[in-house]
Amino acid sequence: MTFTQERTLATQTRADFPILDQEIHGKPLIYLDNAASSQKPLAVLEALHYYYTHDHANVHRGVHTLSSRATDAYEGARDKVAAFINAASRQEIVYTRNATEAINLVAYAWGNANLKSGDEVILSVMEHHSNLIPWQLLAQRTGAVLKFVQLSETQEFDLEHYKSLLSAKTKLVAIVHVSNTLGCINPVEEIVRLAHQQGARVLIDACQSVPHMSVDVQAIDCDWLVASGHKMCAPTGIGFLYGKLDVLRSMPPFLGGGEMIADVFLDRATYADLPYKFEAGTPAIAEAVALGAAVDYLNSLGMDNIHAYEQELTTHLFQQLKQIPEVQIYGAQSGDRAGLAAFTTGAVHPHDLSTILDQAGIAIRAGHHCTQPLHRILKAQSTARASVYFYNTPEEIDAFILALKEAIEFFGGIFG
């Protein structure tokens, strides 16, 4: 097929990712595990290095030059994140370690204060464990009831089933924007609109959407949205929670300690304004600064360009996979979808397949991808998953397909 995005964004960006310029087992590295974690461009690595060699000090507390520089860089990154997802205010961005911590923050700070026995929380069967376990724990604490949206015939979000679950008892809806296993892009604007009609709050897990497409929280109208930096070219250990101002202000603190206070007495304390009420202790300053650099880098490429190119790569990937008789692909295989393919290859266990492909220098994911309940529904103990990002090339997909065919033939010779 013809690739129209300037013969690929990969051509523009490949040199920015030094980790990709290496050999694994004597073969050029082909990194197709981007849904698990993305690689980091030089701009992000340099931001980390510059911060630690020029600006490091604790933020907010000091009046000396280094503390002022560190604070400016840390808070400047918050402004970048807010603009990146079109938040109405910088105060709506709370730094967290990752999306998992952000979801737990909402589950404890909002859930404990607002849910009671008999209230209903709607999730879907495709949720990542990070957007399942916190709500299970919340239900155990409060007596709330969890309900689950099932899959449609095309293995996508069943909107009609979702509508049937909504009622006056629905207090919270927590849904993934893009499935990390099925690759479907869920209709979050409609999900939110219908939930709000019932007076329910909505949290969107955007870990697999924010790095790959334009996300506008005001257009979605969600109450909260979470994302992890390490999936969007930033370091590990940094993520963020977006929340509407009125919702965040209504929530009690999640963690107590320094930074999140206004006045402290021996027997009581008052708390800082947003977002600091939810940022107790010394934060991941360098990681937040580097997250800002990652946002700058993604903006320089254009999120619409990234999404368009990934659509082309994904179409090419699926066309090739469908030509292999032993391959069973899960999730919708056409239309607007994420740049990943979860699949099985008959008798070849995904872990064995991943091991063989690694010998060819190809990195894919194998396992349940933190979606064990979904895999049970799919009747697959585990799957292999290839996932692309803008620095991947069509030639890498071709090499992956060739190695996949050879691996299937190899195992066929052993077990056939």
C-alpha cells in the first residue's frame, strides 16, 4: 500500500530514538510493544539531563534561583499537559505516578465519600485491571454494585447493552477510551452524555488514546480522565489525572503530608487549593518536566498526523495477518481503531511465539495484557500482541510477518 504521511513519520523521527538503533541477537531491533510502553526521544532524555545538571531543587518551597527554576519547569509542564488535552484550567491537572494511581485517587477520595450500599458502578468487560481492581475494592468497602458492559458481535463496546444498564442507581461509569487488547475506540462522548442524563459521574481511562490521537476533555465532557506518561514518550513514574474543577474541589485529600496543606496545627490542618491538595510530598519533578518535553515533541509532529499514519500502519498490519491461516485476530478488524493487533496462532503458545520472535530481534507482548476477564470471554488464556507507534515502518511490519510465518512453520514442524 502507499503511505501518504510523508513516506512516514518514522522517516522524520527515527533518529530521535537512539534505543531503536541497536541489534538484538544479531538482528536489527523491531520494537512492536508500544501499547505496553513507548520509547523516549532525545528531546525527553535531554530534558531530564538538563534538569538534573542545571535546575534541580525542591519545588515551591524555596526562594533561591534553583528552586525557582525547578518550580517554573514543573508548573510549565502542567500548563503543557492542560493545553494538550484542552482542559479548561491548569488546576484540573493533578500529577500522579501513573494512571493506576490516578484511578485509585478517584476511587478513594471521591468513591469513599459518595458511594453507599446499592449504588451502581458501570464498567466494561474489556477494562484493564487498573480500571477494575480499584472499583472492586471500592465496592467491598461501600457495598456498591459493579455492572459490566458486554461485547458486541464485532467484539466492540456494546452501546445498546450499556444503555440498558443505566438507571437512577448509576452513580459512576468508568470506561476505557481505547482497549489495549481489542483495539476498539469506544464512543466516549456518547457514553458520557448518557451517563450524565442519569446524574452519574464518568471516568475515562485514556492510556491508549492520549499518546495516539487528539483528546479533548471538554468535548468528551468527562468528569475525570487518566493517562500514563510512559506510554506517550515520557519517562516512567509520571502520569496525570484530569478532573473538572468543581468535582476535584468536592473531593477530600487522597494522601496527607507536605505540599498539600495550607495551615497545619497539632490537631487539625487546612488544605491547599487545587491541584496541590492531591500532590502530597516531594513530587517526581524531573519526570514531570520530561512529560512536558514529551508533550512538546508530540505536538511538533501533530496528533492528527500521528493517528493518520498509525491507521495506515495498522491497515497494512491487518492485511498481512489475515493472509496467515493459523492466525486468529481479536477485536474489530476494520474502521477507525488503535494501532495494535492481539492474536493467537493455533497450537503455538504466545509466550513461545514471543520468545522465537525475540531471537529475530522483534519485540512483541505475550500474555493477558492485564485483561484476564476479557481473555476468558474470548476463550483465550493469552494472546500475542503487536502494537505500533509513529516511529515504526512498513518494512518492520513486513519483517515481523515474515518472522511470524517462519515461527509458525517451525512449531508446525515440531508439533505437526
